[in-house]
Amino acid sequence: MNISAQGVLLLDTTFFSNFSFRGFRRLSAVRRLQQCQGLRRGFSKSMACSVENCYMGSGVVHPATDAYAGEAVEALKAGKVIAVPTDTLYGFACDACSLEAVNRIYEIKGRRHTSPLAICVGDVSDINRFAVTDHLPHGLLDSLLPGPVTVVLKRGESSVLERSLNPGLDSIGVRVPDCNFIRTIARASETALALTSANLSGQPSSLSTKDFENLWEHCAFVYDGGLIPSSRTGSTVVDLTAPHKYRILRPGSAKEETVAILEKHSFVEAVTS
């Protein structure tokens, strides 16, 4: 993740004729079930053994299923960092309102504190608690999310987000991943989760828990949703801070679908100087 000169958050496919991520989600339903809902029936015996009870340092690895959601929520409320699958990459997550936990994520990644973190919420309806959405057309966010998109919005004075997260920035990147496990724990935690890719800063992103095995020990728990069958480009990051204008900050994995939806809602691309 980087930050532009203007202080805007830069975070770390088939084109659909109906211009909706609903089509995207239908086409990827099997994939999502495999990686996010804990319904993987193809575990080998050795893999099942490793995810049920595996220790490396303090990092305990469990399958990303509802059976372990309560455990994950308790860890988050205790200010711990956990590793979770999303619909694009594996990520580190913690309570966005816990300064200690947020600092821990920076330490794990070996990252500068000037690089901002995005947040994750359980449902689209939760976004207005943390960011300004009044200027957006009705239905826009529901068309974009849940899905592989990060929307950058103004925080505003009414945001309940702690100012200790990304201090000095008046915008925040928000995700609602199309992934049952992380959405379940975000809802149950009743707050926003700080979310960033599970890797050392500057290293390739992770599509499996093995990709960041050297960092397991720094997490309270690691939740294994299997291999995420996607590229390592992550989510598409789009700046929606200005009315009826958009700016793609990172193409990510769903740029074409994102632009199509925005244009359907009469958005135009912002001219960059």
C-alpha cells in the first residue's frame, strides 16, 4: 500500500453484460464456497490434520468455518491480530479501533506507519458508520459490494472510526469482501476491522496460508480457507470521494466491472493533473 501526493489511500475477468457484480458473484459461486464458507470437501487427510491443530510459535491454524468464528471474534476483541482469507488474498485483520493491535500489524509486516490501512465491515449498510456515503447514488454501493473492490470515501465528522487509524488522512478505504467467514466475524465484532495483505511489506501477496507460513507465529490464529484461485492483484481500489466522479487508484482484479457499474450510475472519470 502507498499514499498518493494528494494524501489519497492507495491499497495494497470476464465482462458482464448486465453491469452488475451479482453476475460476477454467480459465476464465482463455487470458488467462493471453496475458499470462504468452509465447505471444502476436497481436503486431504494431511491437510485436514494440519489445519485442525497446527502450531508454529503462537500461531494456531484452524479452518475458516463458522465453528471457529466465535474464537476469532474473541481474539479481535482482545486486541489480537489474526490471519483470514478474503475473496482476493489472505489478510491480517484486527480491531481498527485498537491502536495496539493496529501497531502490531505494522510490526508484523515490517511496514512504515505512514502507509495507511483499509477497513473491512460485514455489510454494505455498515459503511455509513465509518465513512461519508450521502453523496453516492442509491444502490451504487450495493452494486459494487460485496466483491473484490475497495471504495475510498471521506471519513467525515460523524465517523466512529478512531482517529488513531491512519492519522492525518480524511479518507478511508472500505472493503466488504465476498467471503462468508470474514463478514461473519466483522458483524459479530460490532466494529470495523483493519485489513491488509498477509505478507511482509514489499513481498508477493498470499493466496494460501503456506505463502506466509513464516509469519504464523505472530498471529493469535490463522484461518485456512484453502487456496484462493485468483491473481495476486488484490481488490480494485476506486476513489469515490467526489460526487459523480471516480478515480481508479489500483486496477486490481475487477476494474472493468467496477467502471461499468460506475458509468451506469452516471459517474465520470476524474481528470488527474
